Amino acid sequence: MTLHPASRTGPGQGRRRLAALIRSLLLLLLAVVLSLLLILQWAQWTLEPRMVQYIASWLLRPASGFLSLTLVLWLLFVVPRALRFLGGARRSGGSAPQTGEAASAESEPAGSQGTDSAGGDGLRVPTGTFRQLDAGHRREMAAALGIPWRDELIHDHQSWAVACLEAAQARAATLRR
């Protein structure tokens, strides 16, 4: 069974925020340029260097529509990306509570790594069927789903599937409220 990192935390998060800020500012600059092209196309101004101060003061008036057009264009560029980011953050959630060192030690298969590339302990998501989960993975999954742990869940696949289904239905019912 292979494990894939689900979330990353650490020093790379600051760089991602800085990159997002720079991207947002570049998108604002793009919105300004597009607004200028659209507004000045229908304006009755002669585009000469001596007219720049008059055009700038006219563009900054709320009645010209430049500021509102720039804001709308910028939001059209930024909001879909922010919604995708927030949706991804909500889906990944936080890491599951650990049940102890023994559970995490036995839950790591021989070919997997316990830490992510940043050096911290990252959440690892097993891929495969329920039958392929070893005891440590089942224990962690039971803790994450709020299933009271019973030793029979290690070997009895039917009990494990029923317990997971009941926990998922209970969690869905609480989320609907």
C-alpha cells in the first residue's frame, strides 16, 4: 500500500503566501491596464503627455467608472483562485489525532516515509482498499472517525466496514444540522 502526503506545513507556507501576494498584485496591475484600455477607448481625451495629469484626475473620480471596473476585473481574476484554495484547505482539514507512538510506528509500511519534505510530521493518506489497511492504519482511521476501538476491527473486515459506514453516516448527520 502506498502513502501520499495530504497536507504540508512548515517553512514553505510563508513562501506560498508571498507568491500569492505577488500574484494578486500582478493581477491587480493587469486589471488596471485592461480598465485603462477599455475606458480610454471610449473617452474623448487626446492621449498626449501633457494631458496625463488631467486624464489621471478624471480616471480617479468615481463617476468615471475606472475604479469600479478595475475592482470588478481584479475580483474576477482573484476570487475563483481563492475559492479553489479555500475549497482545498477545507477538504484536507487538519491532521487526524494520533493514538500513540506505537500506533504510528506500526502504521508505517516498510517503503514509506514518516515525514514530509519540509521535515515535519505530515498527514499520510493510505491508498487502497479497506482490506489492505494494516492494524496501525485502522487504529488511526478509527480515531479520526471517532469509532470506539475494538480489537476485532483488525481482523473482521465486515465489522470494520460497518463501523466506518456508521461513523460516516453519523458525521454526515451532524454536518447537516
